[in-house]
Amino acid sequence: MAIVWKNFDVGPFFDELVVTAGEPRHYASDLCSYLENLSDAEINEYKIAAESAIKVMGITFRVYNDEEGSIDRAWPFDIVPRLIPYEEWQDIEKGLVQRVKALNMFIDDLYNEQNVVKDGVFPSELLEKSKNFLPQCNGIKPPQGVWAHICGSDLVRDQHGTVYVLEDNLRVPSGVSYMLENRQVMKRVFPEMFEKYDIMPVDDYPSDLYDMLANLSPRDIDEPEIVVLTPGIYNSAYFEHAYLAQQMGAELVVGSDLVVEDDNCVYMRTIDGLSRVDVIYRRIDDAFMDPEVFNPESTLGVPGVMRAWKAGNVALANAPGSGVADDKVVYSFVPQLIKYYLDEEAILPNVPTYRCIDAKDREYVLENIASMVVKPANESGGYGMLIGPHSSAKEHDEFRKLIQDDPRNYVAQPMLLLSTAPTMVGNSVEGRHLDLRPFILSGKDIKVTMGGLTRVAMVKGSTVVNSSQGGGSKDTWIVKAEGQ
């Protein structure tokens, strides 16, 4: 047999499926037993079946390469799922709901009364130097008081099994289509395991997304016109834009498909003439949304769409300006924001974070940079980071200078020993580090996906899980024990 659990090396990490060599976690025992009984030939069949399903379903992601330009690649997928017990997930879900509720209250406060600043909870200096605070949004009150309708919060687990929030993505979070497609692939590859386990479903997400968006409509009609606004086919997440539009039965549009008329309403160009749009699920960044207000050279957005939004004639999800909370310095304040707005202690902890704008924190980071992870405030996708233990002395010095030149733009965190999960390497399994991105929908109600997108660092020892940098993914199973 190809997989022998007694030879599996957990190392100093918390493994999601295995306690120690030869001892699976109680909720993973059936899966581990099933995998251990597979022959080399059967494993190969399953891997080929997964690759074929991904090819047939057209699941791709786009990589930008300096030498070859942009390339569409098949989605990197590992056939060994990640399991989380339902009772643990219930606590995580409560923590995510609490977190996004406080973040939306924070955004709404910043663009209106700014009590959080007046009361000294959030420093005015940080707001003044925020790259994502948009004065053009001051005084706006979006429907239901929600700015970030779709949030993707990244979770990690340390060597003790504690779950932390690593960051919150509130601008244009991506990845949910891969979560949905991963499940479809697994149902094709391991249908028998879906009979063995009570796995919580994820495929209600498109209908939940549609319902949330429809409830934002400024017109009280049965079937509001919802569109997904994409930058176009060359965007790295275009597969997801097209997928979600198709799943919701919404129109997929680019900026030139929409026009704002003199009545400050948004219309879609169709072969039958102009058709009014009620809700725009936008997948383009704030800076490119409206050349009348932001970047005048943008051809991706819709001239006048901000006028229409301010007039209450169209809903935008996520709302412009919600990225003010999608900032790694703001992230460090979230436990205080939860206490301030909800008068509750944070259910899910942050990773301990040093703010380089603080002189004492900055001095500590500069002295200990070789053992820390340094992150810029507003980058995503794992770019612009320094992973101290894996970097050279020259790189440490370069980052010391970056921090000293612009301390507001950097935070630092200790290097966590991220959890691992068994991952196929050839026909056997080895531990690989991973994270998890659940998706939270906020409207009249707040709904959290049952699990999320598990991203895996396919390179041994690496903690970089982003697909653009060599990462892969797994299906995430929230499993109920018998009687739950």
C-alpha cells in the first residue's frame, strides 16, 4: 500500500488529520483508513480522475509571467481533503460573524460620525495616512448599514491547535468559486466518502449570494437586475467572475456595457436597448470604478456610477471605500473594535502584531527582523512580504530601510508554525502547510460558508499558499459526528 500512516512525520506541527504517526484524529479515522487501503494503481486512478474533472469543468487560474505574459493554468488540486469537526466550526463561525459585524460598523463610523477616532480608540494619524480611505464616500449610508457585503477572512492554526485570523479581505475577495468547484471534483472522485461522512454542504453559496444582492436593490421588484462587473478576460480571477454570474443567473458585464444616464440611474446596453441595473457586484478595484471620481484614465469602470450610488439608484457590493478596513494595520485593531462597537471580547484571536508606526514596536521589529514576518499594509497575494527566517541578511537590511522610510505601511508578526495536512507527493503523503479562507455574506443576515477555500503550500517547508506562487488547494469538509 502506498500510504502508510505509521511512517507519516507530523514534526513539530499540528496536523489537521493526524495526531502523531499512525494515530489519526478521531474525526479523520475513516478517511485515513480508506486512504491507507488504496493501492498505487487506485491512487493514480483518483489523481487522473481529479485532473480530468478539472480539465472538463474548465477550472483555471491566471498567472502573470514576465517572460510569457499571462497564462491560464489548470487549478492545482490535492485529492486528500482537509477535515474540521462541526462542533469546532460552530465557534469559528460565531467568531467570523462577530468580526465582520464590527468591521462594517467601523467602516460606517469612519465615513460618518468618526466616533471611534474621537474616542481615541483608532488613531487619527492612521486614518489620515490610509491609502484606502475615500473622502468621496463621506456621509454615505448604504442599505442595511453594510459596506463589505462579501468578506474573505484568512484563518491559520498554530502548533498548539489554536485558530487565528491572519487577515481580512474586504475589498474584492476572491476564491469562492474554487471552494465550490473543489467540492464538485471530490464528489466525482470520492463519492463513497460522501456516504461515509456527514459533510456539511457548500453549494448553497450562489443562491445565498444572489439573495443577499437582490435584497440590496433600490427598487422593490421581484427580479432586480443584478450584474457582475469584471475587468475582463485578462483578469486573474476572470474564471470566478464568469462562474458566479452563471451560477446566479446574473449578467457578466465590463464597464463599457454600462452607462449612467441623466436620471442618475445605471443602464445596461442590450440588443433591445437600455435596461436598468439595480445591483452591481463589482470585481474591480475602487481606483478604476468611476473615471469621473477616481482615476480619470480608467477604461474599466463606469463614468457616473458613484453619482448613481450616492443617489440611491444602484447598489454596489462591496461598497466603494470598504477597503479602509482591508489594511493590515487596521487588522491589528480589530479586537479593540469588537470591544468598542459590540462590547464583547473577540472570539477569534489575531496573530500578535507589531505596528511599525509605533516607535517601541518598530524598534523591536528592526532588532528581531530575522525571526519575523513583515507585511506591507495593503498588498495581497503574498506579495511585498519578508519572511525573516527564510530571507538573507541583505533582504533584512532592505526591509529595515523600507520600514524606517514608511513605518505606517508595515506591520510585523512572529513566524507561526502553521498547521499541516497530509498532501499527495507522488503516491504517498507528506505534511504541507495550509490556511483557510471562509467567505462571509452580510446583508439582512450574516451567513458563513461551511468551511472555505483551503490553500496549500505545495513546496515542502514553504508557508506561501497563494496559487500564483505555487500553492494548491484542498476540499474542506466540515464533518458532523453521529447524533449531531
